[in-house]
Amino acid sequence: MKCVLNICFATIVILSFSLSVLAAVTVGAPAPDFSVEDTNGQAHTLSNYKGKFVVLEWFNHDCPFVRKHYNSGNMQNLQKKYTQAGVIWLSINSSAPGKQGQYSPAEANRLTQEKGVASTAVILDPEGTIGQMYGAQTTPHLFIIDPNGTLIYQGAIDNIASTDVVDIPKATNYVEAALSAAMGGKSLEVSSTKSYGCSVKY
Amino acid sequence: MIKKILFIGLAFVFFTEARAVWAKELDAAAIQAVPVSEIKSIQPGRPFWLGLKMKMAEGWHIYWINPGDAGLATHIDWQLPRGFIAGPTHWPFPQKFNEGGLTTYGYAGKEVFLTQITPFLIAQEQDVTFRARVNWLACREICVPGEADVSFTLPIKDEWPHIDKKKKKFFLRTMKRWPIPQGLGTAWQVAAYEQDAFLVLDVVSPHEKFSSFGQLIFFPERNDLLDHGGEQKIKKIKNGYQLWLSKSTLFKENTKSIKGVLVCDKSWDKKNPRRALEVDVPLSRKE
């Protein structure tokens, strides 16, 4: 029975790869390393950011959930607050060519200006490499990595899954809670949640 | 007279078809909410059904109470006149969507959401209005949130309500897509237990002979129970079937019960045409 199950599992895993099902990263484990170029051609390698907190934020400005957090200024405020505190905040777009929310570097830069995006850098990932590596499912989807390179949070930006800006002040912001705790040397109350949003357009 | 009716009918059809095409261009109108009532009047004390018919344009879908990996659940909120109480919305079983490798649950094409309204106070004969606000997220390659305010105005009459037979049949067809409440209408039993990275459902029949199922799909009510994209492996066991479900990475260790809807490719019972079965069972650990 055990052998049969192992074969079954192996088949599922093989099928998963061919269907490019998303990997899942584990909170508490080292975050997968990557090296990417931002919209200005500058390179960002995760392992080079050891010693700093890193936030990965998946976005798509055409998604109503992302718009909720950007139109209200909620996302930009978080980006500003934490980049000023030394956090590296990377906004990542994994929309595939031809799909909603896919931008050229120039367009992305224009949107960054227009919306007052205050992250450290904007990364375009049209092949979906980083997205698949981290298992980014929705926009938004947030991942927080600590100075040791360990993934300490993954999931939703806050606890009210809606497209309505009026829910922002009512919600518990998981990113804020995680970074305050971690930066204060405390353990996180919530380290993993189900992210909400539009599907990432791989 | 008949010619006139036909002409008006055709014109109406043409108009609605034209509107449907036009609606495609305007993403916000990709979803339409239409009120449907089976009764023509309300008799004090007699409960009745009100329906919200949702029409999704080609390629668009809205979401179930658990939307899955992405999306947003559809909500219906009622505003009732005094003396009336609304029961819960009845959700027909959903279907699975693959959104670029992500698995979501919802409705496409057409679906109807029914609510039972109970008149409590005996009111004088008058017209009363019921309002429902539907909120949804409609997705195709893009997602557009939407809402609609729908109203029903009906007279209260102290007489047997005239029931529109066509609408009644329409409602009965919708009810076939509701999950069979647990313990009623079928002898099938479900037991759930954890086995390592899996949640296993034993689906057993007390009868020796039972219809063979080609497909069983479990739709969990909670968003953090299962890996929605994981394969749901079905195995034949003595007296029934076993469904192996992959736990979500967010699965909580102290989960005590499993709630959801088990959908079969055919009806569960010869006597009951429904294909969906409500599951609300304790979760045990296999020794």
C-alpha cells in the first residue's frame, strides 16, 4: 500500500511540474534566493540583502484589490514607512505578456510615478519565474523575509478580503503587525494567511 | 393579436440579445441580476421563495462562498419590510475554474440564488417591497467588482397566492443544484480523517448495491483547509469511495471538523435527483 502511495505521489509531483503548478515556500524556512533586474536595469539579489528585512509585494494595477490599497494610499504609506526604516521593498509584477497588468519598464515607471509608489524597486517578472518560485497566487500577495534570509510571513496584506477602501481602517494589517513584531525582536502572532486578490496572470 | 405578441416577443429577444452583446463591451455589465418571484401575491403567514437570477456573459464567472485561490465570495444582503424575515441564501453547488494555474470556485453562465421569506405579522392588504443588494467580483482575464440593487414589489392578499407554474418549475430545477442536507434524503454517509498530508473522506453506502460514480469533487467551505489545486484522488473501497484531499499549507493543526459540499457526476440516490451532498463532519486522526 505504501509503495503504491509513493508512486501515486511521485506521479502527482511530476504532473505538477508539467502543469507549472506553483511551488509553496515555507514560513520559517530560508526564502529562495533570486537575482532580478528592476525597471531601471539595476540588479537585486536576495542574498545580498542579508542583514535587512525584505518585503516582496505582488501587484497588478488593474486588479480591483490592488487598486483598493493604492487608491487609498495604504500601500504607498506602508512602502514609505518601512523603506525609511531600512526595509527593502520590492514590488513585483508577474503578469505574462498579453495578459492583464503586464507592463513595459517604461510603463511601469510611469505608473510608479503616477501612483506615488514608494517601494525600493519595481521588478517585472513576465516569465513568472519569481512568482512561481514563491507561489504568488494573488495580487496583492505579500512575503516578508528577515535579515537572516528566513521567510517570516506570507499571505494577505490584511484580514478583510474585499475591494472596498472603507475596509482598510477596519482591518488588521498583517504586514504592519509582522514587521513591528519582527523588528522589535518579538515573535509573530500571525505568520501565514490565505492571500486574497485577483489571480496572478501567469 | 398573436402576430402582435410574436412581433413584440421577437423585438424583445432581439433587444436583449443586442444588449447582451453590448454588455460584453462594458465589463461592468458582464453580470446581470434579475429578480424572479414564483408568487403573484403574499398570503400572511405563508413563506415564499424569492430568487436572484444571475447571468454571466461569456467567459465571465462570479464566486462561491469559498472563492478558492483567488477572487471574492458573492454576497447577498436583504432589506425587508417590517414583519418579514429572510432565511439564508441557498448556494447551488459551484464549479471549478482554472485561472492561470490557480483553482477557484464559482458560477458561470446562469445561476439562481433563492431565499425563503417568511411573513410574520399579519399585515393589511398592501404592496410591499423587498430589496436585495448583490455584491460580486466578476473575473475573466480581468476582474471587475460589481453590485446590483434588485427589488420585488408584491401585494399582500389574504388568499392563496397564485403561483406562476413556469417560475415554480424554474425554482424546482434550481433546488436540484442545492446540496442535500446532511442526514436527509440519502443514506450515504461521510466520515473524515487526517492521514499525514491528506484529509480523507470515506463516502459509504449502507446498501450492498450502489451506483458507481465516475467523479467526486469536494468543495470546502473554509478557504484554508485544502490545497484547492491539488488532485482529489478517488479510490474505490468496500461499500463506497474514498477521496484523498491534499491539506492546505495553511491547514490548522487543531481543525476539528470538515464542512463543505461533495459533488458527484450523477445523482446520489435514485429517489433524489440532487448531485451535491452537504458535508459537516468531525475530523478524526486515523489510528
